[in-house]
Amino acid sequence: MEKQIKAMREKIEQAAAAIQDSKEMYQLRKQYLDNKTGQISALMKNMRDLTPEERPAFGKIVNELKTWALDFFTSQDARLKAAELEKKNAAEQIDVTMPAAPHSAGALHPNTLIANELIDIFAGMGFTVFEGPEIENDYYNFTALNTPKDHPARDMQDTFYVSPELLLRTQTSAGQIRVMENTKPPIKILSPGKVFRSDDDATHSPMFSQMEGLVVDKGITLCDLQGMLDVFAQNVFGKNVKTRLRPSYFPFTEPSVEVDVSCFSCGGCGCRLCKDTGWIEVLGAGMVNRKVLENCGIDPDEYTGFAFGMGIERIAMLKYGIPNIKMLFESDTRVLSQFSE
Ligand code: PHE
């Protein structure tokens, strides 16, 4: 009997020595240790053929074999699994010092860079952002802005009409009305967005972007406007840049002004950029017309305000020296990639 047990042990050891795979080892384990079909379990069944005196000794050696086999297979399994893991790790090793494949990154469009810069500057002075719709009512775009249907100033902005009452907004000033209608002063908003005019040449595009500013409170004057525009001009064009106001006309502001900055290219001596004038026009502005305040239910005897509107493309073209507005809309990566921050 003992011989038979010893032979089985040797057989297991021999068979295991030839196995290099943990799954195969598991199959071998099953062959001997499976409760129903295993050969060691089968030995136990042989007990029936023994006399009662022989049984305890036999039971003991079979149990010893079983305990040994359990240990044996556990250590074999650990050995093979460790080897397998090592092999897998070696195969999956990556060289972290290898240069990465080149990956071209996108960049923000110059318009977005300028809009973000403006929002940053004015947010620093307490402005919040309001965005109005691109398809606008005639009322918000013109009538409420003191530009009724027969007003000659409508000719200043060639308009795309969607229907007799709906149009593509020609100016972000429409947002002034939307804000003033619903907000009690103090008001301090910045309104960026696309605007549309039937206009097309090297410096005009049928679609372009504006940044509107509006401040309404008690005691607001033109000096407040110029003070804030000085902060804007010095941040965008340089510390030494000055601003000047020239009289102008917009139906929704009174007085109205055109705002120039001293030429940041020549310092005001005269050059090609400023057409030898020393000044560059950057935006339109003025004190909010009494009639506009009234249209929005704000008492013009109690409150005053200023508004300004600038073309974002114009600022981008000036700041980055872009000669033609179309370059901002052509999506040519050779141009746009020059503006990555
Ligand atoms: N909306 C005007 C334009 O598009 C600019 C402007 C805005 C002027 C606010 C005065 C006040 O030309």
C-alpha cells in the first residue's frame, strides 16, 4: 500500500516538473484532488475493501498524501503564476524616455484672445457679461435705440432683414435695451457677440464681432467713460497709449464720441499705421441718450450712463498687424497658428 502511495507521489512530481503553465497545473491538480473524480479521492474509496484493523493506518497515509498534494500544488501554482507575471510585465514594458509622437495642438482664435482680454480688463473694473440674441427684433436693434423706422441713421448700418420685424442684429447695442429693460441701475455690463451688416471690403466683413459696454448709475459722466477707456487702451495697446474723444453722432448717445488711441506703433509721431495722424480710431461711444433711458423705464433725471461699442476684429487687426479682415475668417492654420499663447 505504502508503495502505491509513494509511486503516486512520484508520478505527481514528475508530471508537475514537465508543466510550465498554471492552467495545465490546475488540470493536473484536478486529476488528483477533485472531490469526485480525483485519484487521491478514489484511494479513500478503496477503504471499503480493507479490514477494520487496516483502515486507520491506511486512512492516515492517504490523508498525509492529500495534505502533501494540497501544499505541493499551492506552491507550484504560486511558482508558475509568479513566472507568468514576470513574463507579462517584461512584454508590456514601456520606455518612458522614448520621444512622444508629435501632436499639433490647437490655439485660440485671435478674436477669442481679444474678447477674453477685454472681458478680463473690464471684469477687473466690475463689469459682468451679458449675451443677447443674434436674430433681433427691429425694436431692440433700432427703435428703442432712438432710431425709428424712418430715421436716416438706419442707413449707417446696411441691415439683413429676416422679416419686416426681425433682423440679424447690426450692433451689440441691442443688448443695452435688453439689459436696461430688466435691470435697475447700477448697471455695468459688457456684451460681446457677432453682428451683421451688408458690407464687404478689406476692413469690413458681412459678419464681425463687437464688444459693447454699458454703465448706468447716478452721476455717471463722460470723464468716467474716458477713465475706463484709458485703462482699456493701456492694457491692450501699451502703457504709454493715450486716448482722445472726438465729437460724433449716434442716435442712442448724446453727446456721442469717436474714441482714438495715440498710435502705439510710432508713439504719435506719424507712420503708416496711423496714416501720419498720430491717432488711431478704435471705437464709438457716448452718454446714453435720455430717450433711450426713458424707453427702458429708467428716469433720466435720476440716472445717467455711458455706452461704448468696439469691433473686435478691428482691435485684433491693429494689435497683431493683420492687414485684411478676411484673414480672420479663412481658417488658414498658417495664419492662426501664429497666435498660440
Ligand atoms: N453701436 C455702434 C456701432 O456699431 C457703436 C456704439 C456703441 C456707439 C455704443 C455708441 C455707444 O457703430
